[in-house]
Amino acid sequence: MAPVFALCLLLSESRGALAAAAAGWAAGCLLLRGRERLRYALQSGVAAGAGALLAAQLAAAQLAPPALPGLLSLAAVLAAAIALSGLAARAATPGRARGQRAGHRRAVPRHRRLRRHAAAALLGAAALAAGAVLAAAGGLPWRLTRAATLFARGELYADALRMLREAPWFGQGGDVWRTMFRSIQSRPYVGSEVHSGYLDFALDLGIVGLAVMLCWLGVIADTVYRSNRRLLPALCVLLLHSAIDFDMSYGFFWLLILWLEAWRANSSSERPSRDPKLFRSNRPGLVLVPSLVRSHAAQASLRAVMMAFLALVLLAGGISGLRQAESLRMQRLAASASEAARPAEAVRLLERAVALAPARPQARLVLAAALPPAEAAEVLRRGMAYERGHPGLELALGLALAKQGDPAALAHLRRAAELDRYSRAVQTAALRGISLLVDRLDEDGRTEQSRQAAAEGLKAYRSYVLLAERAREGRDDRDFRLTREAVSLAILLEARGGVPSSYFPEPAESLSDRF
């Protein structure tokens, strides 16, 4: 399977994954000695060469080769890799050991062993070189050395560190980057994940939480190093790649960490350590009891308390997950009822969805859209107690207040535009809401407040123009542009509040109607 894994690694075109895999390979090489290291290196060269050969063929066919020729090529390359791997293993095995396994002690002559070693090394090197040449012909090295994604990652990390400085010690709560990155991003990139598990932990739980997590991982790494070092390369790959990607966002990553620790704890090669440690980790189990507790009865009681606490945490998480799932089901039923022209039933189902999971902003937004403005504003205000920095809630609340002619809508609409500054849909919707507020104030005869609202709308438009000009200067993953509707709304606001002509610097060909 090693050639298949090498193929997947190359097709991912991930420099971070390649670097982590190289570090894990180097760790494995350092842990081995003598002929085991030689066999490891030769077989790795065969696997890498076969993977590069297959990757070059797939890249040339744009990942869609003809079925039968593709399968035949895969089978041929894998067969050749298996044969070369066997030859490498045979070359790295002492002749005396092979003779003993065959039932006799006659050693293979030295000159024959040297020829086999040279042949295996040449074949492995040839396979690796052929794969590298074909991969280069397919443009794989160029795609692996592109600097655009590297620069984008640097901007993302810089924004994340700036956010970390706002609450360095204890963080800002779970999933803060996904919620807040649009309000602090310096460029219009798409990155709902911070692409660093450790940095994401620091944003959520602060330096204190990150230190606790690192101590736990350090205890696992220490026990693996002392007890079963052959597991260390796999652990290195997991921990190193998490530094430059969001592996830790998936539960499977933590299951792999726990599985490696359980494998180590149950390994037959494990030896109880005589060194004093803080935790008794030389026995199977995921709950570690401090070794300072000497009494067996006290250890049993402490273990029971820790297991009970863990059970309560899992129970609370399970109940919360069930409520979230039921809330989603209610929301889907409400969508079906709305399509069937049963608005009263849809509202009732949405209210149940919000009651089951009050922190879910999506359910509140759908419910608010089905209610009158005054009731919608109340639902959205309650939702902002859970999500103060959600641009959708701010925008919806601003629109609901604008429909009522409430000047407080201005603050929420401007806040929504700040929270998702590189979204042309949000920027245009905020201007639309301000224009609606101006109309309502004019209808109510509040001329002075209408003029002030128009002036605030022009300020929002000016900010939008400056952001659009800045987005032109570099990479723009979100296709952020000034829309024609925004220009039309600004012209209407100009008639109410007055504005110099420099507020409209965009040429017509750069405007966009797309959302």
C-alpha cells in the first residue's frame, strides 16, 4: 500500500503534508539500525518512485484517465513496486539469516551479496529518478512550489495573531476564527479555518488552554518514546502537520492520537518504567492516575471519580448533539411546510427549532424572515446574546429596525458591514437597509433624522469604495467588487444628504451585478 499512499500524498500537492511525511520518514530512519535502515531506505525509494510515476500519469490525464488503460497501468506499476520491494528486502537481509530460514547455514558469498545490494540500490534509485522525471514533465514540481498559497497563508496567520493579542491568555471561546475572521481579515481571502491546529487552540482557549493541550500531547509523546518508539514517526507526522493545517478540527485526528496511546499501552514490547513520573502511564487505559497517590484504595476512588466525570461530560455532549440534530430536523420540516404554503406550521416548527438550539443563528434568521418586523427584531436580539459578532444577525436586525423606521438600525447595518467587510452582498444589503430607513423616516416627517441617516449611508458607501479599490491591488478570492446597485443607492442617498463627486470614482466597466 505504500505506493498508493505516496500517490495520494503527491496528488494532494500539499507542501505541508510532504514536509510532515518527510519528517516522519526521517524519524523512522533514525530509529532503525544497520540493515533495517538500508531496507527501509530502499523500499521507501521504490514506493516514492512508483507513486511519482502514477501521479505523473494521472496529472497528464487531468485525474481522469481511460478506465482500462488506467487500471492496467496501476496494476503494472504496483506489481513492479512489489517485486522491487522484495528484492530490496532480500538485499538488506544477511545471507546467513536467509540460509537459516531455509534450513541450512551455508552463507551466500560476499561478492553475490554486494551485487544484490548494488542491484537493489540501482533499481530503487532508478524507480525514484524515473518517477521524478515523469512528475517534472507533468508539472508537479511547479505546482508544489507556487508561492501564491504561501503568501495567502502568511496573511491568514498574521490576522490570527492580531486576533490572539485581543485575548491572549484565555481566548475568545470555541470556533472564534470561523465566526470572526471576516471582520479582521486584511485581504479578501476565503479561510474559515485558520490552517494551524495549535493557533486555533490558542484563539479558542488562549495560551493557558494551549499549554494544557501541549502538556497532554507531551505526556503521550514521552510514553511512546520510552515504550514503543516504532510508533513515534506516525505521532510526529500527526503533530507536525497539525501545525500548518486544521487536522485538529476533525474528531478522527484525536481518535488517532488516542489509538496510538492505546497501542503503546498494550504493546508487548512495553517495559514498566522505573523513573518517577507524574502519571502512571505503564498500564492500559486512557485515564491516568497521579503516581503521588500511593494507596490502592485511593487510586481506585480517584479513578472512579475521573471516570464518572468523563461519563458526565460525554452524556452532556450527547444530549447537546441530540438537541442540535432535532433542531436541524425541525428546520427542514419548516422548509417543507413553507414550500407547501403552510406558513403558520412553518413558524411553529421554526420556534421549536430555536427553542431546542437557541445558539444556532441559522434557525433564528429563518424564523425572523417569517415574522413581522417587531417580532423578528426581538428574536434576533435574543440570538445576539449567543452570537454578538454574527454579521447575518446584525444585518437582519438592522433591516427589521429599518422597516419600523427606527434610527437604531444604522448601528446594526454599519456593524454588519464591518463584520463581513469583503462581502459585496453584505455591503450592498447594508446600503439597501439604510436607504429603506431614509424612506421610512421621510414618510414619518422626520426630515432631519432622514438627512443624518443619508449622510451615514454615504460614509458606508465611501468605506465600500475604498475596500473595493484595495481588493484590486492583490489576490481576491472572494471576487469583491463594487456593485451597480450600491452605486444607484449612493446616488439616491446623495440627493438626500449631499456628497462630493469623488465618492463615485469607479469606472463603469469595473462594476458588477453579481452576488
